[in-house]
Amino acid sequence: WAGAIAGLGGGLVFGIMMGFMGVLPMVGMLIRVESAIVGFVVHMVISAILGAIYGVIAARLPASWSTAVVAGAVYGAIWWVLGALILMPLGLGMTQMVFVVGSMQWMSLVGHIVYGVITALLFIPLASRV
């Protein structure tokens, strides 16, 4: 649960960034509803799930702040490749966009790394309380 809660924290910050970038309606289209609010909800559900996965992995790592920053950044970058470059375009039926990297994808990389680092940093105190 600590990972899922940490993922919600990271997802909140990344979701705000996505709102400013105007991409939340596209996230909503993953469930065929073009709406920023629906996109934010979908994003937060995904964030909690990915946070829970991070928690399973991070439970085996040293509980240090430096490890959390590195592990979170790597985790975010991995999900950028899997999510933004592969799963999102496929989920939207945009097969021609798989592995296409333009300015929006680079901004997405920054957001995914921010998500990963915040999730990892929140996980340490949350996991120690569980």
C-alpha cells in the first residue's frame, strides 16, 4: 500500500504538469472519453498501480535518499519508454507514433522522471510506517 500511496503523490505532481501541457484529454481517450477530468482520474489510477509495483521493487533496495532518487529516476524513465512511447500510442490506435520522440515526448520524459523520483522519495517514509 505504501507504494500505491507514494504513486498517488508522484502522480498528483505529474498530473498537474500534464494539465499544463494540455495532454490530460488524450489520457482520457484511453477509455474513450476525451476529458481532462477523466484523463486525470485515469492517470491517477495508473499512478497508483505503478507506485504499487515500485513498492514491491523498492522494498528490496537500501532505504536511502540517494538510492531513492536514482531508483525513482530510472523507474520513471523505464515507464516513459513503456508507457509514453509504446503503450499510450498503441492504446490510442496510433501505431505510427510508437517510439516516435518529439518535443512532447521529451517533456513527457521529464514528467515521468519527476513522477518516479517523488514516488521513490515518498515511499521511504511511508514504507517505514507500514
